[in-house]
Amino acid sequence: MNVAGGSDPEFVFELRTCRWAEREWPPTDDGGVRPAIVARQLGTERRRWDTIVVEVDPEGLRRRRRFGPRRLDSDLLDVIPHAPADWTWYRDALPDPGYPWRYVRESIHRADDRGILDVRKRDNRIQIRRKWAYPDWVERIVAVENKPDLSASAARDLAPQLEYDVALSLADEVWVATRATAESVEPALLERLPVEAGILTLDSRDGDAEVEWFPRNLDADAPGTRILERGEETEYGTTAGRFEYADPDWKRAKRLEIAERAYETGWRDYAETMRPDCRHFELGRDGRALLPWCSATDCHQTSAACSGSCPEFSPEPPQWRTRGWPIEGGPGKGIRRLLADRRERNRPE
Ligand code: SF4
């Protein structure tokens, strides 16, 4: 029996990398402890990373928790970190957002509804006051690109993406994770990847990883360069590339947005884009990770295949969801709850 899309080794590898990072970060021998949150598929409009490790300050993270488990999106981040200690007219308190103030008012009311900002009206003016100071909780952001089979052609495709990351320096470190081979020299080391990118090899049997090459620290606080177009070799010479300047304020705001999204979703959010309410959906143990498994196809299904249009999709019978069988809300909801519980349990203290 086959399902459109079938098994995706990259998807499964990505989840294994996330699980490894959650247990073992950082991959150094210095015994240093760096509490971290792991997430997947986050980035910017132009560039999405497979695995993201957000290293956190534990005290800052503890104070971040007061704002609840949901992320502060970019609009809320234009308000909450600037909210004053005393009642102030919002336009005096907040920096000019660069877009109409009416949108800021909407964000203020959203923050009020979420109970994370004090809001009142005086003399027909909206005044705000912070409930708590928004903490400085993000220490470093590490991007990991997963390529289980790093063939020469995969490396050729990957190199420009890593060069983009290094030039922009939005993350503090960039890594490539690939499957360990039995070779004496890992083939990944022989490929032409930027020297600034680290290389990790992951053993698919026990889920452990080895560092083959340490990355260089990128300067995330400095201006970055966006590579918009690469120059090309032609028979008449080399064409010009196109670049754009990325200013440090944009980078700072983007990093915080990414960290906030990572905080909300973690890496087990894959169930949100799949069909755990299908009677064939299972969670299979894979070493130290729980990975989605489809009993209809006997493989790890992709999130693209595991949808309502899957030919084998078979919704849970309604009676499974009633009378508390066997877990309140039915197995689909139970799986979502189990993954959410695991995410909470694995958050750094
Ligand atoms: S779990 Fe159900 S919906 Fe998902 S791939 Fe398998 S049969 Fe299709």
C-alpha cells in the first residue's frame, strides 16, 4: 500500500537532529552548560532553517514565562519590551513604529486581552503600563541545515545557502548535520562548503552525533549582507552579483521574533500539520525520539502526505472521541497532548 509522498528521509532526519540537540546541546567537550530551546522550520521570508537552537539565559527565560506560552509576534514586540513602569500615553512611551499608530493600538488591545499589559483610558487617551519588564532571555541562535545524504550535488546546492547565512550572520553559528558513514574521513569534509559552517555527523542507530568541524562564530550584532543574486560565469566573463545591506536593528528584531516562535512551537509541532486524528497515525519510538509512523504504509510519513487528501486517510470514528475513549477526546487529541507535554517537560529550567 502506498501513500502519495511516502517516507521522507530528510523529515525523519530533521526530527532526529532536533531530539539530539534537545538532549545534548552544546556539542563541545568543555563541559559547559548552555540551556537551549530547539525548534524547526523557522527563519525569514527568504531563508528557512531546518533546525534552530536558541540558547537561553535561564533567569531570563524564567521571567519570559510570565508572558505565557504563546509567542509575542512582531507587532507585540513593538510594544511589550518598551512598555513603561508608570502610566504613560502610549505614543510617548513607544518608539515610532514606522507604520500607522492605529495598528499599534490594536496590538495594545491584544496585549491587554492576553493579560500581559496594563491599559487604561484617561482624558480620551490610551495609557499603558508594563506588568513585568520584558527580559533579555535570548543568548545565541544556532542554525542547523539537515542533509542526511550529503552527496556532491547536494553539497553544491547547499553551499550557496550556507554562504547566504554566513554573509547575513543572522545566526551566531551555522551547522550542517549529515548522516554518519563508515568512511575513515567523512565525505562531508571533502565537499566545498564554507569553512565558517560546522559539520555534525549523526549516527542513525543511536541518535548520537560527532563534531567533524567546528563552526566559526558569526557577528550577529554587526551589519549583515543579503546576497540577492550571485554573479555568474559566462563565456563573456562574470556577471555582477546583487547585494543588500541588513542593518543591526533589523537583525536584532528578527532574531527575537524567531526566538519567540521557537519558544511557542518547539520542534514537536509537526502534528499540527499532520493528521493524528487518522486511525493509521501512530507515534513510533526511534532511539530516543518519538516519530510519526503510518501503519497503513509502514513508514514514517511526510507532513505533505499525511493530510485529509491522503488516499488512506481514515478518520477516527466519532465514538472514539466520546465517552472518554480511551483517552479523553480520542487518540488524535491524545497524541497532540502527549507531544505538547513532552515539549513542556523538555523546556530548560
Ligand atoms: S496516518 Fe493516515 S493520513 Fe497520515 S499518511 Fe497514514 S493513512 Fe495517510
